[in-house]
Amino acid sequence: MSPLTALLTIPSQSLTTKCMIDFADRINSIPKMVFSKILEKADWNNTRLLRGNIVEEVLKLRRLPGKALSIGGITVASSLMKANLIYDYWLMVQPVACGSGRRLFDGLDGDLSSS
């Protein structure tokens, strides 16, 4: 289990703040979908493992009643950007600079405005 997962799933840790516990409770309670080709199961509360085509799966999810989808991860985000399936961008910038790795907007043609 990663430190972040531990923080989100074990809110009783002595170093957590009320804000962290509230966030963990909220994120643990909402439905989540994880796209993975390697995971065999998803252990996190209210989490479903999806192995199909990301674009096709998101199109299915959009047909269901409910609120907007929030996405994370560069592979999912890039796939949905290329398919023009992202209507609003709310970027959360973490105060970490790695210096290498994949970039979110690399490989995209044209503008990112929704049609």
C-alpha cells in the first residue's frame, strides 16, 4: 500500500489533520473506477476495476445519471483529451517537480476547446 493510500484509508493516523480525515472520508465514500491492464483487483472502497477501452468505458459512464466525472492519471487524461471528451479542465498542481516523465499535453493536435 502506498503512503497516500494508507493516508486515505486509515484516517486514524496520528499525523493526520481534520481536513485530511474529512478528505479521506469523502474520497472513500464516492464511487471510483480504475482503468488498469495489470491490476487483478481493486481493493479501495467503492472501486470498480475496468479493463476495456478507456474512451468506450467513459462514453458508457456518461450515459448514466449523475454528476460530472473527475479523472486522474496521464494515460486516462491523454486518451480522453484525444477523443475530445473533456469539457472542463480543473487542474490540480501538486508542489512537486520531477524533471522528467510524460507531460500531460504532449502529442495533442489542435486546441483543447470543447466543441
